[in-house]
Amino acid sequence: MNEAGNALWLTHFTPVRLDHLRFVNRLLETFCALDTFCAITGTYPAYIAGVLNSCYRTRPAVGELHVARTDSTILDSIYRKVHSFEIGPFEFRLTEWLEYENFPDYSIYDITHEGVTITVHNTIFDVSVYCGSQSNINFQ
């Protein structure tokens, strides 16, 4: 275990639970292939680590998907809160849009891939304003 500030890095982590792990890995790989930094936080990482018994509310949810704001045209649909769109093999459908219409960097999407649909709370961070070009973001 390496420690940096308040973050703990587990170099040999093996998930205890595999629910939606393939889905989440594919989602993160898709954003990485698009050269877009993102991270999953909330209860889902603790759930797959075996620390929490559940990460669900009323339907499957993986918690927070934090995306670094970039000039990528692929992310325009998230920025503009388009009701449905695709990024790679994933279909995004905006839910509860009236509740968060006054919060431009926060939204909730149902994301579908290979017949599985999960709910993701999406937060966009403008790294140029808050962090600067030389910053390393740690969403822990």
C-alpha cells in the first residue's frame, strides 16, 4: 500500500464482488480511449471491494462518474444535457432532468451497454479553472 496525502493506493487490489465490474471497466476504457479523464466514486468502489453490502438505491447505480471538462465534441452531449445519445458502445439517457436543470455540471443518466442498464450520477469538473494545466486530479 502506497500513501499519498489522503489517498490510499492498493497496488494489488482484487474485487470481492463483480456486479457491473465488466460494465464499469468498459465505460472507463471507453473514456480513456477518447483521451478523457474520468473516475468512479461513491459507494460502488467500496461495494466491489467488499466493504459495503450494497451500492444500489431503487435500481442499479454505480455512484458518481466524474469527468474532466475538455473541448472534446464527444462530450458535448453531456455538457448540453442531451436527452439521449451514444458514446462508443454506450447509450446514455438523461433522467430526472428537471430536478438538475439549474446545475449545469451535474446530471443523472441511465447508461445501457450489452442489455445492462445502470444509473450514473455525472459531475463535470473544469480542470482549467480549478486545477491548472499541471495538476493531477485525484477524485478520492
